Amino acid sequence: MRATRLRCLARHAALAGAALLAGCQFLPSADRTLGPITPYRIEVVQGNVVTKEQAALARPGMTRAQVRDALGSPLLADPFHADRWDYVFTIRRQGTPPQLHSVVVLFENDVLKSIDTNGELPAEREFVASIDTNKRPNKIPNLALTDEEKKALPAPVRQPAAEAVPDVAARAYPPLEPTAP
């Protein structure tokens, strides 16, 4: 009697598990949308981005501290490979393609030996433009005048000297504390 009850319970559990698994095929995956409704996807940013300008600052012969100042802290400094730093940067944002940049820095006797950028690194402006989800055209204002623009400015007008301000030290003020008789 007890064995039949256990078999029946096992059958019911197997049927319930099969029913649950059969329903999973109808769930939308992360790549699908639900018509006009798009699920929120979390923005995942990992690591430190190394730009072309930063990589140009790091030169062979620099110390570890100088490399850290130029490139930032590495994402991975492996204790088993003490002479290697890995800078890995990944970003996944909705509306932009995912990006992966990898830089390997090798040291020899605590001095920078080489940098492997695994291809072309983005310039700072290119990188910012690639992660910008704002679709409006961004016009960068010019913050410096050219020589021609400086020459076209009107000459400053000299103002006549202002009238002399009366001497305020000649005023008499009452004492702050009463004087003793």
C-alpha cells in the first residue's frame, strides 16, 4: 500500500514537472519583445575604458605607478602573472551596440615593457559619441576665438576716471563700548 502511494506521488510530481517545463517554451526570450512593450534591460558597464589618448601617455620604461596614473587601475592584476595587467571594458546599453575593448600591459622588473591594444582604441570623442543614446545632433560650441575673430572685435572704449570718492576715514563714529567716567 505504501509503495503504491509513493509511486503515485512520484508520477504526479513528474507530470507537474513536465507541465511546468512545457510552459517554458512559450516565455519570451531576452531578444524578443512583447509587441509595443519592450522590457527594461539593465545597463551593464564593467572595467575601465582606455582611450587612444590614454594609451599614448603610457611609454615603455614607465613604472607601475606611472602606468596606473596614465591608464587607471587595471580590471585584472593576476597574482599568478604578476608582470601582466589586463584592462577590459565592456558596455551593454539599450539603443547602442555592445562594446568590448581589451588592453594588455606587460611589465619587466616593474617597468613597462609593452602595451597590446588588440586593435584600434577609440578616441575620447568617438567613445562618448558611441555610447550617447541621445539622438539629437550635438553641436559643440567653439570656446576660443580665432585671430581673425579677435581682430574683428571692436576696440575697448576708455571710460573717464570716476570722480574721487570722499574720504570715509574722516567720518566720526560713536565708540563701540561706553567710556568709563
